[in-house]
Amino acid sequence: MLGMGTSCPSGFSPDQARSGMYKLEIELKRGHNLAVRDRGGTSDPYVKFKLAGKEVFRSKIIHKNLNPVWDEKTTLIIDSLNEPLYVKVFDYDFGLQDDFMGSAFLYLESLEQQRTIPVTLVLKDPQYPDQDLGTLELAVNLTPKDSPIEERRDSTTMLLRRSWKRSTKQQSIRLSELHRKAQLWRGIVSIALIEGRNLMPMDPNGLSDPYVKFRLGPQKYKSKTVPKTLSPQWREQFDLHLYEETGGVLDITVWDKDTGRRDDFIGRCQLDLSTLAKEQTHHLELPLEESRGFVVLLVTLTASAAVSIADLSVTPLDDPQERREILQRYGVMKSFFNLKDVGIVQVKVMRAEGLMAADVTGKSDPFCVLELNNDRLQTHTVYKNLNPEWNKVFTFNVKDIHSVLEVTVFDEDRDRSADFLGKVAIPLLNVRNGEQKGYLLKNKELTAPTKGCIYLEIDVIYNAVKAALRTVVPAEQKYIEEEPKVSKQLLQQNFNRVKRCIMVLISWGTFINSCFEWESAQRSIVSFVLFVVVVWNFELYMLPLALLLLLVWNYFFCSSRDGADVSMDGMFEWEVDEDDKEEKDSEPKGFMDKLYAIQDVFISVQNALDEVASFGERVKNTFNWTVPFLSWLAITALCLATFLLYLIPLRYLVLAWGVNKFTKKLRDPYMIDNNELLDFLSRVPSDVQVMQYHELKVDPGQSPSKRRRTNLS
């Protein structure tokens, strides 16, 4: 245990011991009985050391362990013992904010000097001081620097302090560079989860409801659940990032889904990616350890796509030669090479203004996180500032032009995980290249403005042919998304959306019935003549032609499409307060466990309503030209369908369709099934998404607080 004596080594006074230069050697050994933060009953802990509010060390992440062993060493140079070393433990969550697991202070004044002593730190949560969060074991050695001779003491001390400040600045730059490199991936592993064979039954009926979890370092992916089977067909494809030159080890676990209680473990297997050759697809049948059965995968390792972090002085697209090369790479002549590489997006994160004060000092320690699907990069932290300047340039590879860039500003917190300050969502198709714009920050749900504005400059370069072809394949899913929960507000909103879609159909039915009832003689005569002419001359090719004419009509005569997104706010009754978000925390965990089964039913109804409403809204927004790129793509497809139906008899088209369907599995047994029409509609935003992506107007003459009130009204 830590010795609490304050004795000084021979030849040093207490004042000298507190104010001189010191070398602090720390060995982070292990943790004991750390807090559970993941749903599986474990955590992925790592440790931060902070001195005078600055992060000076961060340990590696130990996955799925409440008694982790780090055995890491670090050496710090300090000039005062008055400031304690602040130690914090977090649970790593990829794509989400890391969970706080406890903290402790190491008071340097109380350390014995010039010898290694063991230290046990008891972790506490300042908000819940009675909670047991476990302990950390360290070994520390505090050594004073050699004292200069008396006659040159003052001048030499000043030189030492200046030298130390320079070395600290250089160390900070090196840490920033290491942080930058740690974010960049060196390659991509593309995984197609095909099927499982002969899995172990876990349910009383002799079957299972299996799903698969993948983990590669900090990255996680969870497949869909296939109910009541021992030979599930998943047919899912996803990509993970390779951060290590060797590839790393892919951990695969198979689980049985159980409603209302903890899921059952079926089996596990591991895949050493370093044993696989790159740039070729490997068909693998992996046997499950600790169980029976196999998991069938297709795995491909490829080189890294364009991803980088740089300063404004070395912006890639500002170099004329590099810009020409990128334009050539995504030119028309390269339309059918590497179809997954659709384009690149470059984001200049300039600065933010008028951010929310998250600390008790009236300041914040903001940093910025950029997310494009599953790609995630972040800036450095600017301490004690509500108007930070980052001046960084981020480059992402674009795999789907319909992706949405999410930029979130957080406050780095001393005591807990980072606090949310604001967020914006920017569809790539809405970007105007080279234009520096101020975006008003919104809340987490993107439904209302919050305090602050962030200035970005975005450039998107892409190949339109590749983008069109990628539109009719399944969209990339998020690795880890927040689990859905019951929300009375969301349930009511989804019900109202479905009701609006049904009311549109009823209004059309009422209109048609009014023609039959001769409520308006003129309208009924025109309708009758039109009906006779269409039925007498109807051919199948006229069906896509009618949809094509509707799109063209809306393009020329629908004047409201430019302002459609503005009117969306009135269609939803969003509550600014966040009572629903606190429901989970306020309920006793035991009571919530008993309600899991009921919650799952409500969530299923809630999601079903959302899917039905979204489908109707996506069809409407296709014809309303909400996303012109997609509407032009629909026009092209309808023109082609009209042409084919006009020239080729229907029986031949149906015959070709049936032959393709029957032989698809024979031609490619591992093909991932998809529906091109549904994949197309999945790229069209629903009314909720249109409202979320709506850009709030920035008035440069208004203060941030007045700006927020204006947008709320």
C-alpha cells in the first residue's frame, strides 16, 4: 500500500522537494474487480493519467476483462508535487462514447522518494461515492533531478524550466502524432457471413435463434438473428478496419437469442488474419470451439483506401497535381474498375463559435468527432475554450454517395466520459464543393438547435456511374448502434406517420369514388373518357411510362420541393426536453429485467410502424425530387423499363426473370440476396431524415443565444 510519509531524501528540504524538477516512473500493473459496463457482464477497460488537466498517458485496451493485466510503464517529468496525478478508468465502446468506470488521485507529496513503492488506488465515482468500482495496482518511483550548484542555481533552474517546457511541447506534438496515426487504418477486411451448419440446440424445442458477434481489436459487429434453426442462412456482408500490419485476430462468437433473459453462448472460433493472403477471397469453414458446428465465411483483405489527417498547410485537394490524379481516378473512364471505391470526401474542420459551457469554470474542453458510416476520426482537444480552432483536414473514402457525414462536438471531461455539446448531419449529395459554411449545432436527435456553430469546408469527388450502381446493393450497416428502447413519444410519432400515409390513400379513394358518384359532372365526364381510352389502348409498357411522366411533371411544376424540408418541422411534434432519455437510468434494473419481454413487443410494434411509414415517405420523396440524384436515377430506370416492355413481349421478360431466380444459387452458392428496389428506396430519406438533415440558417449578425431562440421559434 501507499506509504503516506512525507520524508525527504538526504540533502533536500521540504520546500525544495515540492518545487524542483522530478522524474516520476509509473508501472501500471493490473486492476481488480472493475465495474461492469457492457451488457454481457464485462468491460473493455483502459486507463488515463492526467496532470494539471492534460492527458499524459493512456494505456492499451484490455477486452472483456474485469481483472485486466496491463504491465505498462511510463516516465513523466514534473516540476511540482503540489498537483496530484489524476487516474481515470474507462470502458471502450467503438462508435459510442466510452463509459466512465472510476477515478482516483495519486498525491505526489506523500510519496517516498528514490525508491519503488507499491500503490493501490481505490476507484470511486464522484457522483456515487459509496459505489464499489474496484482497485488499480501501480508501482511508482519518484526521483528528484540533480540539484545545480548554488551560485548558478537561479539561472540554471530557469534554463531547465524552459528546456522542460520545450520538451513537454515536443512530447505533446509526438503524442498528437501518435494519436493521429492510431486512428488511421492500414487496410480493410471484407467479411461475408454466409451460413452456420449443425449448430448446437439451446432451446427446449431442440432449435436455436442464432446470431454472430465479430470483434477485431476495438471494432464490433453483430449479425441479424435467424429464428428457429440449427443451419442459419445469414448472407450478410460488412467491412472492418485493419490497424495492425499483421492483421490481428478476428474473434467470432455465436449466440442464441433469448427474449427476456440473457442470451445463451453457443460457441467460439478465432481467425488469424496474418495467415491469409491479401487481395484474394478466402472461403473458410471454421469449426466452433467448446461446441459443435461450423461457421462459413468469405474473407478478403485489401489495401487501405484514401484516409488521412493533416494540417491545413498540407491539404491534399489543394495540391493541383494531387487533385488532377484524384479527378482522373474517379473519371468516367474508370467507371467499372473497383466498384466499391466510389469517391473521396475531404473535410476541413476550421473552428467553432459560441459552444456550450460544460465545465463549472464556464469553459469547455472541446474536440470534434467525424463519422462517415463506420469510419471515425477525431481532432485534438482545445482546452478551456468556447471558440476553439482545430484547423485540421480529414479525408475519407466514399463507398456510398448516399452516406451522411456526422460531425459531433464533445467536451473532454475530467471526471466522466465526454459530454455532448452538439451535432450536425450533412448528406454528401448536399455538399457544395469548396464552400466554407457555418453549421448550427443540433441536439443528439438532430431535432432542435443547441448552442454553438461549427465552420466546415467540404469537398466531395465521386464517380456518378459507380454511385448509381452502388445504389441498388444493400447499404452498409452501422457496426454498433444504440439498442432501441420503448418511447411513448416515438411510438405516437410513428403511428401518426402511418396514419398520414393511410389518409393519403383514403383521399385518393374518395376522389375516385366522387368520379363514380358524379359529384362534379365535368370531372366525371373527363374521368370516364380517360378511363375508356386508357383501358382500350393499354399496354404494359405504359405503367412505367406513367410513373416517368409523374416524375417529369413534379420536376417542372412542383415548386414546393426546394422548401419541402423547411415545412417538415410542422409535421412532427418534437419535445425539447429529454425525459425519455432518462427513463432507463431512473428505473430499477431488476424491474426493467422483468419488463424486457413486454418492451420487446412494444419495440417491434414501434419499429414496424416506422418501417411502414418510412416506406410510404420514401416513395413520395422519390417523386417529389427530394434527392435529385435518386430521382434522375429513377427516370433512367423507368425509361429503360418502358423501352423493354414496348419492344419485348411480357412472357419473355417473365421467363428471363424466372430463369435468373432459379439459377442464381447454382451460379453463385454464396451470393448475398438483395432486392434492388428496396435497396434503392433505402437510400431515399424519410420525412424524419429530411428534417434531421435540414440545415439551420446562420445569421452572422446574431449572438449564439439569440440564434438558438430564433431557430426554436
